[in-house]
Amino acid sequence: MTHDHIRTLGQLRASGYQPRSVKQELRDNLIAKLRNKEEVFPGIYGYEETVIPDLQRAILSMHHINLLGLRGQAKTRIARLMVDLLDEYIPVVEGSELNDDPLQPLSIYAKNLIAEKGDDTPVSWMHRSDRYTEKLATPDVSVADLIGDADPIKAATLKLPYSDERVIHFGLIPRSHRGIFVINELPDLQARIQVSLFNILQEGDIQIRGFKVRLPLDIQFVFTANPEDYTNRGSIVTPLKDRIDSQIITHYPKSIEIGKRITKQEARIKEEQKGMVTSNEIIHDLVEQVAVEARGSEFVDAKSGVSARLTISAYESLISAAERRALINGEKKTYVRIADFIAAVPALTGKVELVYEGEQEGAGIVAEKLMGKAIRTLFLNYFPDPDKQKKVKTKPNPYKEVQDWFGAGNTVDVLNDSSDKDYQKALDQVPGLRNIVTFLHPNEDKETTYFLMEFCLHGLAEHSLISRNRVTAGAQFKDLLSSMFTMPSFGGDEDDDEDEKPRRRR
């Protein structure tokens, strides 16, 4: 007999149903998944040997859990995935506010209904998606929001004292009975509100307006917290920490490959964008490398962390930059460029918390510096190290022809919104540039070859072999020495398309 045919308490008893606590339910279903070699937390990458085993041990131990980690480390996502370990449906007394188990009624309403109707008590079925409740801890959260309060109108209408359970308007926690309750950013919850959770976690009762109401609530608590909050905005009070059985520490991706998997999964790229813009693995690597550079930067607050949302937003932004360029030029298809990567600066500026030195530089300048460092780092994966080439006199310098051309006073402008034809024409101006790419990467298609040619110019600029200056519509490459007497380096405040005014002699 399936749950579709069980509509009364009598039918439920006849089916052989036995009540289980939510923690026992999570434990049993996890055991079944582990035995069947099923993936327990799909879509969570980089935690296979660290966080997920800790989490599974906590569930097997039937613990309340605190996920501790910096922002953007999938803490809330993990909590939401725990719902998949619940039974698909559970029986509840129909009309009950507290999701009462028909065989273990909790509320006065359910107890009275069962006493009145017996085996004819109506039973409904609750899907596991309805058994998850999430609350963001903010300073305005009250005890009434979480636990409940006496309703004076109910008390007056029913002529009952506040000590009677029937006048209580229950809060989120009692309404999460037999489910998972998540409090995000726990340290932001005021200390007096945290104290109100003591009895629920340990003794299973609640107190409202000084009256103790015995409600043995069955709830799996999951908390999330940021270690920065312990010092900046608030803290978890010690007795509450003592009552949370397992504290699991999360972390950022330990490799670029893991970061790429996360970004590709989470980035919201539209189907029309996929059809219009062709990407490559180098651009994915650059996006992930920016986050790596930011996490080690002296301008970025390490305590605050650099969220995985940075790389997701940056990738979405660069694809949109390529799409916009194609639309402007009336092109049906286009290929990503380094210029699209640099155009993603707005996606970075709000995602990093700067220290004092970073604030002095400015968010935009810091973002451009981080992108420059990412280009410099990954350049060596695809091209010979320019610094080593200077030292080795026996071998010809592959960059000499390019350097000599710029040294003769030539410049090239690579504009953000130029058509594919103009973009390729600009890169073809530089003698020797294509030879470097085709020698090192002979099997690449036409579009990737041009991408690598642009990448080579940016990499040479980062290694100070040539100069790259920002202009309003893109970047200008020229000889390093001549640029020292004219314009600021990439990321400066002035635009290279404005003529420098002559200085007066004194």
C-alpha cells in the first residue's frame, strides 16, 4: 500500500508504519546511499576528501551541525542538499501547524483531533521539500520569530490564560518539527536570541512569556557561520557552541581545475550566448587564477576571503562582453578575447574586501592589477619565460622581432569592441607575433591562434618587454621606453587617446 492510498490513522497503523526521528531518518538514508555507492552531495566539488566525509560522520552520529567557513564556500548549498537524505513523504495529522506524526502527536490540536476521531483521523502526506526551513540571522530577528509568542487576541477570544498552548502563535522553529532548520550567519544573531535556543537544542522544550511549554521538538539543526564574524560583528555564545555537536570547517577550491568545475556548473550562461560566443580553457583558467591572486594579494583582506561568486560573476561578465561586441558589429558568432576578460573588472570590484592599502589604490585599479597578475602567471604555461630568455645568450630570443618592431616606434591598438576583422588586422600588424604562436601551438584553429597572439602581447607587457597602456576603448601596446615618457601604465587614470599637453618651461 502506497502513501497515495493511506488517508486515515487506521490505514496508517495497518500499513505497519513506524515513527522515526528526523536524525534517524537522515542516518538510515545516508547508510543506504553509502552502501549503494550513490553520490550523496552532488554538485559539491573539492570537498570529497575533507568536508563531505566530516559531514557524513556528523549525520551518522546524529549531530547538530555548524558549517564554519569564509563566504562563497557552499555552506548553504550543502545544507539544502541534506533534504535529499529525508524520506520522500511522511504522514502528518491533516491541518496540524506542527507537522504532527499521527502516531506521536505533539500539539494540542493533533491530540484532541485523534481523541475525537480515533482511527478516522485524517492523514496527509508531506514532501521532503516542505521539511526544510532557512532563516538568515539578522539583528532584527526576535524570539517571537524563531520560537513564538502568545497571541492576545486568541487568549481573549478563547478566554484562556497565556500559559495555555492553544493561545500560542508558533514561530519558525516549532513549525519545522520533523524537518531541517538552518540558521545562516549564526554570529549575527543577537546573544539574547542565541540563548533562547539552549533549551530547544538540549532539553527539547520552549518557554514563552515565562511559561514553560513542553514540546519535544524533533529537528535537525544546521548553522552556518563566517569566522570573520567572531571578531567583527558578533560571536557564537559559548554555551550554544557547546550544544552544537559538530563544527565542520569549509575551504576554498584547492586547485584551478576544481574551481573551473564549480564556475562552469554555477555560471548562468544563456543558450543564445552559448550559440554566439565560443570560449576556451585558457579563459577559464584566467578567471580562476584571478581568485587565486586575490586570495594572496596584499591589497585584499584575507580574513574576509574571496568568494567563489567572484569567478562565477567574472565568467558571466566576460561572456556578455563578447556577446555585446558581436551584437554591435552585427556578427552571428564570435570568439572570446583577453579584452573580454579585462572588461570583467566590474564583476571583481564588489567581490573583494580591500585593506587600507587597497582602498588607497582604488577597487578598479586593484582589480586590474589582479587580472594582470593572472595573465603573467598563466602566460608561462603557454609561452617561454621572458626572464629566462634574457639570461640565455646561446639561444635566439623568440620575442626579439616583436620587441624590435615596437622599439622602432610602432604601436598597435586592440580595442574592446572592434569587429573580428579589425581585431585580426590589428594583431597581424605585429611582425613575428604569429610565428611565436604557430611555432609553439601549431595545431590550434584560426580563432584560438588570434586569441593566443593577443594573450602573448598582454603577457609580454606583464613581463615588461613592451608597454600596455589603457585607452578609453581598449589597450594600446608600444615600446616600454617610450611609454615611460608619455603615459601611465595599464590601470592608470588617464586615457592614451588624449594628446599630452606640452609643459611650460620655467
